[in-house]
Amino acid sequence: MFSRTLRHALPLLAAALLTTSSAVLAQAPAPDYFKGKVVRVLVGHPPGGSYDFYARLAADMLRAYLPEASAVIVENKPGGGGLLATGYLYSQAPRDGTVLAVLPETIGNTQVMEPEVGKWKVEEMRYIGSFVPVNTAFVRRRNSPSKTVEDMRNQETIVGCTGTTAQSYQYPALLKVLGGFKFKMICGYPGANEYSIALERGEIDLVSSAWNSWRVTHMAVIEKGDLVPVIQTGLKRNHELPNVPLMQELVDDPIAKKVIEFSSAGAMIGRALLAPPGVPEERIAYLRAIFDKMVRDPAMIEMANKRNLELDPTSGAVVQGYSDAIVKTPADIIEKAAVAFKG
């Protein structure tokens, strides 16, 4: 289980690691790891959502910080809610640091809950750093028949989703099974763009998607009240959604709370850069030092602000700790989450 002690200790570790990695980067001459090479930033989703937004931000930052590379490009490899790209990164991507990826924050959960699907070991991959934690927000349309949490427990609410392996299905399924919510899931939408359009048209009542994406694509209609955040995932409330309850706050059973916390722990990983297994450790250290420096560069911060992308970075070693905690969760909690995720 993701412990409170670890949650509070890791930010202190992050500060120490940031100081160390920045010093190393400042003192050492830039190696020729990427000279003349194409660096790819892989994203497991189609264009238009928060994974793609942060992958493109990562590519633009890396162009500034890896001038020796011949190019830095984004490669969209959608399929299976990001699982196709995860499998590629783990088993096929070059082991030299020229392929990095922005992948689902739940790949550790998938690995331990559905090993027949998650055929990778996330603990063998290396997180370079996280741009921002990501809470998912359940958003309803203004005129949805179900307006409150109690409404959603008492009457059918139609929820749009991409597929059963995606968070757009699995998070609502958790509340359906563990919280008694009367959700009817309608899957098959290609991505966030499509089910957001369906929501605005009134074809569905509710969708769950990353708050980091909502704030970029729909903030005007949210501020107007046409779309309303009603529930969020994560281990703590997003500072922009202080009055929106977390999923675990909506159940009374302590075991159910632990299951939901395990399922939501990926929020702390958020939108992060990940390297495949086998990349030499000195190259990982170099990339982590670059990441820590670039996400605090005023010019890079301004770039993110112009795109309405939030930056709240976490160093790679700390993100690795969050990920490792997920895969070390007790088996009984994992089993209960796997059952609940099936709806």
C-alpha cells in the first residue's frame, strides 16, 4: 500500500536529488550521447489530450536542452489506452535514451492487476521526471439528469469511455462496484476529444478525463457552468478543485478506500517521461539532471504557461519511488481492485 510516510518523505528526497543532479549537470561537460541522433518522444494516445500536450511540451523543451541531437520528434502510437506504446517501449525501443515516452500513469497498476495484458516490468524502466501530478476529473454536463453524487447513486448515469483497459472506464467502474453508483458505461470512443464532444452534445451524461486536459480544452465552458467537475481521483485534491471530493471520500468501507487509493496512486506519477529498460545508468542520470533543470528554466515555464499547461515537477528518482510503491501493493488489495475494474 502507498504509505503516508512515503508520501511525506519523498518531497524531501526530491529536493536533495534536485540539488545533486543540478550540480552534476553544471560541473560536467555535455557528453555526446545524442550527437547527430533523432530523439523520439513516444505517446500512447492520439493527438488532442493531455498525454499528447505534455509529450509535445517535452519535445520542445528537449530541443532546447539537447541541441546536439539532429531532431526531437513526437510519435503518437495509440492503442489499448496507451498499452500498445508501453509494450513497445518495454520490449522493442532502443536502449540508448533516444526513445522516451509519456505513458499512462496506471501502467504499474495494469502490470500487477492484469499481467496477461501488462507484459512489462515498470520497475525495470526508468522515470526521467514528472511534469505534473494528474488527478482525473469526472465531469458532467449542465443538464445531466444526475447532478449530484447522491443522484448518481440513485439513478442511471451514462458514462462515456474509450475501452475497458482505460481509466475512462476503470475509475467509474470502481465507484460502480465499491460505491454503489449506477453508472452505465458506453465505450468505443477513440479518445478524449470524441467523448468530450459527445458529452457536450448530450449523448452521454458524464466522462472522466485528466483535469490537466480539461483545463486546457474546456476551461471556458467549465467556468461558464456548462460542464461541471463532480468527482476527482488522486491521493490529494487538486488545488484548482478544492471542493470536488476524491473517490475514496465517497465510500465508507476502509478496504474500499484502500483499493481506491491504490488505483489512484498513479496520479502522483502524472505526466512523466519514461525511458525503457537497459539504458545505461549514467545516461539516465544525465537525462534526469537535464529534466530537473529545464522544468525550472523561466523560458520553459513561460512556454508551458502559454499553452495553459501546469508545471509542478517531480524528479525522476522520486517518481520511481511512487511507481515502485504501486507494484509492491499487497496482493489482496490488488485482487479487489482488479475485480472492481471490470465493473
